[in-house]
Amino acid sequence: MHPIHIEKINDIVNSMTASIKTEAQRLAKSGAIDLESYDPEEYTLAKILVTAAMRNLTDDYAPLNKRYFEDLENLKYF
């Protein structure tokens, strides 16, 4: 892989980290789920919020050109 591709991956991942944190916190404050029903000693609530945040942000980071969707789908199997 070309070093520029690695730099771009790092840029996107850094951006995603901040976006996921912000979105997970927004979801936690939304009132959509009862936060108190989750054990604070477990990771269950964090996993739910982070997973939901990633799902909500998927379109922000997916390639816009449909010609790349086949490659994207193929990578799910590796």
C-alpha cells in the first residue's frame, strides 16, 4: 500500500474517533434508552452507544461513488 493511502486512513480514523465520541454522547443524552438500567461495571451500554453512533455515521465516511460499493461489500468477507 502506498504511504499516502496510510496517511489518508489515519486522517479518516482520527476524524471518525472524534465524531463517534460526539455522536455516542448525543445518543446517550437523547433519552431514547434508559441509561440507568445498565450496569456501570460492564461495557454493554458503551458498546450499544458506540455501535449506534458508528451506524449513524456510516454515510459520512462511505465512498460517494457507487462504483466502489462492490469493493466495499467484498471487504466484509475478509
